[in-house]
Amino acid sequence: MAFDTEEYTSNALWFLAGAAVGATLALLFAPAPGHVTRRKIRHAGRRGLIAAERAGEELMEKGRDIYEKGKQVADEAAELFERGKKLVEG
């Protein structure tokens, strides 16, 4: 079974979103004063944003890698096509 980068990234992002929602709900129902709860929500939001930025950066890097590999395969295929064309004409 091949490793599916797109599925892994999607699952990771859903996990992060679920964790952020769960943390927010836990804070909303926590028995703390409003200003403390709001501060905790802000901090949780910042941590979630940082995690999402990192996931986005990783996704962009993987996308660049896949693009480069695809370009290399296409270049090699074009070269093989030209060789075959010369053999047939030749």
C-alpha cells in the first residue's frame, strides 16, 4: 500500500481543527472567570494558528517536491519519446 501524502495532510489538518474545537469547548465550560477564560482561548487560538501555519508550510514543501518529481518524470518521458521517434524515422 502506497503512502498517500494528500490523505495524510488532510487527516492531520482535520485532527488539528478537531483539537482546536475541543480545546475551545473545554475552556468555554471551564469554571473560571471570564477574563481568564478569554485569555486561555486567545492562547489556544494562537497555538492553533501556529500549528496550522506549520502544517501549511509542510504542505507547500511537499507540493514543491511533488511538482519537481513530476517535472523530472515529464522531461524524461519527453526525452524517451524523442529517442523513439528518431529510431522509427531513422
